[in-house]
Amino acid sequence: MAFRERTGALRKALKKHAELVYITAPLRVTDPAPQQEPAGGSQAVEPDSQAEDPRGWWFSNAQERSFHAGESCQSSLGLEESLEAVRRVVREQGPFDGILGFSQGAALVAMICALQGQAGDAQGPFSFRFAVLIAGFRSVCEEHARFYTTPVSMPTLHVFGETDRVIPDHMSRELVAGFQNPQVLTHTGGHFVPAAAPQKKVYCQFLDTFISK
């Protein structure tokens, strides 16, 4: 099932506050392992392996074209291609008020927030006013350390599950620490995009602060 279909409840919850535009990750994942919450920790493959055409934003293992959130590496494969894909959508379909990402997509959003802050408000291709990061994490790839050198000032809402075994909550909290005045929403579930009434209320209140401003 594609991410768009898996976030139908979120789109419905936000329909009076935001229109969601989906970006397809440019990297095809070959022979992906099933995406599930393993008993042993955070070694699940992050790209959406439940999709007919599974995709990812970068590979931590370039040779195997695979990704694991906890896999340390000196360099990755595909990140610049993915950033350019986002830039292209912004140029062709933007401007956009905000950006949202889930799991590896949320990690990518954190990098985009950092790039925007490093470039300055009047420069660069990104000019988002806010970001929503769901089940996000800091990349442990050494070449990505440049994204975490300065606290990010963009307003952000960080959402993660307390029983997530794909991206454990401590990984999401490590990402939160790199943002100034972040808003945090936790839920008792695992690795999914929550959109029940309690989460809907927080999403809408967060977005309301940017409407008509």
C-alpha cells in the first residue's frame, strides 16, 4: 500500500487546514525485506516495502542498495538525488507553506530544515514556514553530520510512538534535541502515522498558528 493510501485518515483530519502534495522518493529499493517491527530492535528496512514499487530517500549501504536507520556508514548513496527531487517539486508546484515526512522521510525533512536555516531566509530553494516530522531520527551516516551542527529554528511538530520498534522513541528524541522550541506529540502506538482524535487536535492547533499569517 502506497504512503498516500496509508495516510487517508490524516488527509481527512487536515482537509480544512491543509492540502497534502505527495512526493515520490526517487530511489528504487531492490528486493526489500518486509517492513515490520522486529523483536530485536531497529533493524527494519525503512523504505516502504509494502508498496508495489518500494522507494527510499538514501541508502546507508550503497553496495546492497539498502537502508537501516541504525547502520553507521561513512557515506551514503542517493541523498543528493532525493534533495534535488524535492527542489524540483518546489520549483514546479510550489511555493508550499510547510513540509511533512514520515520515518526516513522525516529524517530527510530534518535535513531540509537544516539546509534552509544554513542558507538563510532569502536564499536557497527552500522557504518552508514549518515542518511536521513523524517517527523521525538523526542519520548516523558520517557525511550527514553537517546537518546537525546548528540548532534548527524553524517551527516544528515532532510525532512519534512510545512503542515504535522500527524507529524507537529515543531516536526520535535525539532528533528533537536539534531543534529550537520544538513541539512534541507522543502516542502509545508503534510505527505509523497517527490520526485519531487526540492527534488531530494537536495537528490542527499547530497548523492554525500559520493560517492567515
